[in-house]
Amino acid sequence: MSTHLLTLLETLPGAYAGPDRPEDGPYGLVGAGEGTLAAHLAQSLVPGTLARSGTQFVLGSPDAGALATDYADLATVAGAQVRRVATGGTPEEIDVLVPGGPLATYHFAQYVAHASGHSEDARAADALLQDLAARCAPHVTEDNPARDLAWSLWGRTPLLLAAPDAEALPHAWQQLLARTAKTLAVPLLGDSLPLVTGAFEAQHEKGDAKVALLLGDADDTLLLAREVLESRIDEIIHVPYPGGAQGYPGQLALWYFGAWVAAYLAERYGVEAADVPVLARAQGVMSGEDREQARLSAPRDDLRRTNLVRDWAGDDDQTDEDPDYDEDEAEE
């Protein structure tokens, strides 16, 4: 188990260092590649649509650069100004550069919160993350909720459920458990009742070694689904929003808690929490690394408090305030 990710998780709250001024509304939001999950989580703040005026946020990464370019072009033709936020690419493809890797979701999402005029929600999310960091850090050996939940998931297949207004959460936890804990989790999306009533009827043994995670607030349908699952699988665990939070702060905090759980589950399985090498190779193939162009790339998983998240459109005539910032490190 790599301790590097645990250190990064502990220092993540408040690590966003990008632009915090609001852009002109109305807003639209789309994501591609490593920006897909953040766009899903931030849809509680900004509609997941293409804008015809105001500002279009396009979150992406080099492996999905062509799709991000298509989204940006469509929004431009429709009449919106485009803000392209990415983990890398050529300078003309990037307005804001964010650190890549499994924690990029935080930087993407916090940028959208600030740029869409929801800085208060961004600060509320950071406060929730800070509280979770204090309770989930490695030195907390007793009553560590992330480590305890990882124990409950060990050796089991998680089933992920959430209310319809929080379907970003099963998406988030499936990504976290696969990428960090190297574990398959199954999100049950859409109308959960047909799924939970029928999924185990032909093969009752398929309910063995399954644990359902109810993520966020449970509505009436989800509570009924829980009753059904109690007779079909091993265990059901409710994972509520931290501190009773709602909306964007609650969803980002539950993503962050899932990252802690995934890191500790990797520890239990004795596997590296870092990305597997084949992922970097696959992303490299999709990004066309052989293109002979100047490319920008933020350091992966580097959360030092330097100006890594840069507003390229507004920094042309400015100098970095942080004396430790090394521009060569931010470019490849």
C-alpha cells in the first residue's frame, strides 16, 4: 500500500489554488475523460448541458481531447464563451490547468463551484473535507470510519445505490473502488425496485458476499429497496452525507470519504493504491502522445500549495506569487 495517496488525501482540503472569480452566466457544463466524474458531481450547481450564451465549462483530459474540442466548438458556435479546464494538452486547448490523477475530481469540481458563483458552497465543501481528514487520517486508529467501512467491504462485492438526485455518487464510488482499491463495485442506477427484486431470483447464491451501500440521503424508494435486499444479500450499510450536509458540499464530501475508503481497502488487499501502469499507457494512446506539439501537463497527484492550477488566459502578463513554483515542472 502506498502511503503517498494517504498523505495527498490528508492535505487535499483547501488545496484548490485556481481562479475563484465568477464567470458570466448562464452556465453549461460537460465533462470528458478525467473531467467526466467532476462534471457529474457539479451538476447540482450547473446544468449538464451545452450553453447558448454565458459560459460553457468543458472539463477534460488529453485522452479525451477530441471530444472536449467538439464540445467547445459547439458551445462557441451557439454563442457561449468557453472555459476549457484540463489536466493537460496544448496551450491553445487549455484555459485552466489542473493536477491530474485520481484526485483531479476535487480540483475540477472546486473550479466549477467558484467560477459559477458558488464560492460559499466550495468553502463549505472544504470544511467538510477538513473534518473528514481529521477523522480518517492514518494516525486515527480507533473509530476511523473510512478504515472501518473498508473492513466491511473486504472480500465482498459492493452494490452501490443512491436516490435519483444523487446518481453521481454510485458513479464516484465505482470509479474510486476500481481505480484505487482495484475492486469491482456494481452501481444500481435508475429505478432500483426492478433491479433488487429480480436480480437474485434465478441464482440465489449470487447474493452471497455482497454488501449494498446506500449513499447519501435515502428516499422512500431506496428504503423499500433496502427492505428487499435484506433477504437477498449479506449486509446493507447506509453511508450518509457527512455532517448532514446537502447538495454539492455533501456530494463532494462523500466522494472524498469514498477516496479514503478505497485507499484503506487497497491496504487490506495488499495492493498499490496508485494507478496501474496500463492505465497511463492507455491514456497515452488515446491522447496521441506522438503529436509533435508543445504540450502542457500538470504533475499527477502533486498537491503542493503552488500555483499549479493556472488561469492561462489571465496570467500572460503576471508572475507567480509562490517563489517555489517551478514552471518547468508543470510542463512536459
